[in-house]
Amino acid sequence: MAIICSVRLLLLFALLFGHGVFEL
């Protein structure tokens, strides 16, 4: 389960980072 949580968290950060780049 820890692996799934890590992947989910990583995906969330990637999504936020992507939005930040688009905003910039």
C-alpha cells in the first residue's frame, strides 16, 4: 500500500508542477 501512496503523491506533485509551468 505504501508504494501506491507514494505513486499517488508523486502524481499529485507532478500535476501541481505542470499547472505551475502552464501558469508561468
